[in-house]
Amino acid sequence: MASNPDSYEIRTEPRGPHWVGWVVRPGSDQPDRSIILVAKTQKEAEARARGWISSIYNSQFTIHKEE
């Protein structure tokens, strides 16, 4: 598991009439968790990948306060 969201790399490439984006962990060329994000533009694919990184990072490291 990457230790923080900055340790992921975002990759994109055109596929037919759209773009796909994915994130990889350091030292890997494979999409993390086999997730591919489809978008109309490269910019949108990169934004979706950044959003995915934020969502997995935030959901795994939620801090719970004791009451």
C-alpha cells in the first residue's frame, strides 16, 4: 500500500474516441486494483484518477474520535 496519495503515479492514454486514466504504485506499470477510469479528454481522465486516489486514501485512513 502506498503511504500517501503523492506516492501514486497517474497514467493516461487515448483509447478510441475517449481517454482512459489509471493510477500505479511506485515500481509498477499495472493499474492499482485493476481500475481504469474512462473520460472524454485527457484532462478529465487525469482528474478522475486524482479523485480516485483521494477517495481510497481518505477511506482507508479515516480517524475516529472517541466520545
